[in-house]
Amino acid sequence: TAAVRSAFEKLLPERKEKLSPAAEAIITGDPERLSHLKVSPWVLERVILTLHKIWEGSENIHLTEKEKENFLKWADYLVEKIISSPLPETTLTNFVKFLQNPTGRKLFFLQPSKGLYETLFDIFSVSSYLTNKIYVSPDLVEDILTLYKDYPSREEIERDLAEFKKVKNLPYIDLIRRFEKSWTIRIALIFIADERKQENILRLFKALTDLTEVVIRDIWEELGFEEIPLALFALGKFGSGELTLASDLDLVFAFRDLEAKNKFVNKPQEFIRFLTAHTPEGYLYKVDFRLRPMGTKGELAPTLDYFEEYFKKYARTWEKLAWVRSRFIAGDPRVGERLNRLVEDFLFSQPLTEKEEREIYEMRMKLQSVAKEGRGKYDLKLGYGGLVDIEFLVQYLLLKKGKKIENTYRALEYLESFYPQLSELKRAYKFFRLLETANRLIKPSGGSTVTEGDLPKLSAFLKLPVEELKEEIIKTRKMVRETFLDFLG
């Protein structure tokens, strides 16, 4: 026993301090030492054995003596944070992933503090998406430790960008990426901590949209685009001011005339390259230009005259729906004004025909046919009774009313006074968008498709029983489809 004791002593850091039960459990890999904790034995075993592997230098993590010392010092806290989180397995997986980056490991164990750990475990406990962001750039964590209790205003984001430029000694292409990432994480953390997520989901969208606009306009200015007779418009969720996490940007360029186009023909491509280029800080945005005239076959930046002719002669019915959400973002305001007038004329100069109404219905059904649906799988966007039902219906009714409102929720509020049966769609819209956002947070590449396997994680995050959540999804989809068919069936 003396020999065993001697060997055991050598495993410990040199400073001999009384070990806590959690530290002993981690060193020995024995979860029984913590059997008094109120958690399922299976979860406790998984947590302790994984932390034991980290201690022993496996899991692709090798700790220095100083790191081991701090590991033991904070052992009780770490075990408690993992097992008490809504999703202990997710928390543990994300924690291990972060430590696999040597910079993340140093940050975690060499600068331990309650504030740092609280922020990191807020991320680990819910979001693989955010963990991936800080895994790639662990020094981002220092930027996000200034926590905001509420969703920021556009003015706050602009002020912070001005400060950021003064203190960060980085090339602009990396600086703006770092800024965008740190603010995305801050805003997501506010959402994670929000006790009234469904009521405040629109505030999350506004904050993310404001951030994107501040970033896009700053790049436009930084690249010297302000003197070019070129306008940038947003469609889709960016146009409607309802961006969520990891949203693509639907963008459209317009030149004033052929002379401007010939002179600055390469500028739009330069702008796109800047947004999508991979640098040590990653890329900024995924950009989609399929909503431009003629889609992928069309020119990247047509002239205003081309837009005028296209809208009159070639544009298809579904493009009217898309352009209801168009919005000027940056560039020459005179070009922007003219394109806005052309859009208004395109949308409202002629009333919708029966043929166009039928085409809207057929287009919706065509999108449903490519939805990722199946047994125990719900496509909240394209699937039966999904978000596209609500969006198509709203855009169709706005066209009928001759009213352009980009934001889907505000449009529902406006239309509800004419069609009271739409009031239920407001709740459905918030519910689906909440699920979509939560899904994107929880999964590294979560989109709008929710599977049966995702439901326990979503239910833990949203604090709703699994069966209740599943029932709500089924019931809401049915109601949305019935409302859609009331108008376009």
C-alpha cells in the first residue's frame, strides 16, 4: 500500500492540498465518489470518465502541471456546470471540443475566473454552432466577456465598431470578421439567457439585421464604393429585417446606366469576394444572388434600364412575391430611389390575375415537393404548413392590397385588420422561427429541418415537454395550411 500511495502522490500537482470529492473522482475515474449527486448514474459516469481522460492526457488534450492544478481547483464547479445543464451531453461534447484547441485550453485553465466560465458554459450548454465559432478563434472570448443584458440598438453596434477599429491592430478584412463574430455571439448569448424567447424573437432578428447592415455599409465605405453609381438591395430575410443565426444574404446589385457599368464592371465581384473570402478569421456571410433578374443565368449587376425592361416583359409571378421584401441597403441613393419606383410599378401597376394566383399556389406546392420531410422529420420552412405557407400568403395579400411591407410580422399585423383569421398566423410565425433559431444554435449546421432526435434537445432548451412540443408542431402546421388554403386553395 505504501508503494501504491507513493505512485498515487506522483500523479498529483506538487502543492499538496486536500482534494474535493469531484477532483478525486476525476483523478481516479471513479464516479461512485459522487454518487450523492442528483443526476442519472449514466450521465455521471459519462462526465467523470471523460474528464478523467482529459486528466490523463487522452481526448487529444494534454495539460501542463499548472493547467492540471487549476483543473482540480475548479473540479467541483466544472462537474456541477456540466451535470446541471439542460443538455449535459451537449455541454460535455462542446467543452471537450473547446479544450482541443491549445489556445482555448490555455485561456480556460491559465486565466480561470467565474465570469469567463459562466460565459463559456452558457455557450457549451446549448450551442454547438457558437462553440464552433469560438473553437476556431478562442481569443474571441475576451471580446465577448463584456456582456449585454439586452439586445443592442444599431447605434450601440456602430459606436462599438468605431471603438473596435481604434483598439484592434488587425488588417481590415480580419477586423470586420472578428467584429461580426463577437457581436453575433453576444447577441446569441442574450437570446440564450432570455426567459421570454418567443415574445422577443423579433428583437433577436432586428439585432442580427442591424449588425449585418452596419457591417455591410462599413465595408461599402472602406472599399471606396461610395462614389460609384451602384446600389445594393437586399431581398429574403435580410430584406425583411428578420435575419436569424447563420442566415444567407439575398443580395441584388443595380448600376445607374451602361456608362457606369462599363467603368466599374468589376466592383460588384470585388465586394462579393470580400464578403465570402476565407481568412484566418473565417468568412463573413454566405451570399445568394439567385433572386437577381434571370437568376443564375443573369448578369450580376444589371442597369436600371435592364430592370425596367425585365420587370415589364420577363419577370415571373413568383418574383413579385420575392420583391415585396426588397430593401435598399447601401450605395447611390438616387439609383436606390429609381429602383424602388420600378419595383413599386412592377408589383402594383396591374392587379393579380387568376392565372397568377394559381401560379402562386403551384409554386408553393412545388417547393413542398422538395422539402426534407419524412417519418419523424419536419421541414419548418418548405414543408407542409411551414413558414413558406405564411410568407407566400402574406406576400400574395399585400399584392392584392397594393401595399409593400417588407417585414413579415408587421405585414401580418397590417393584414389582420382586413382578415381577422390571420391573427393565429402571428403566433405560428414566431413559433416556427423560434424553433428554427433554436435548431441552428443547438446543431453545428442546423437549418429549418427538425428530426425526432432533435426534439429532446429543443424541448430542454425551450423548457417545453417533448410530447407537448411535438404536438404543437403538428397542430400549428395543420392550422397554417388550412389558413393558406382558405385564400389560395
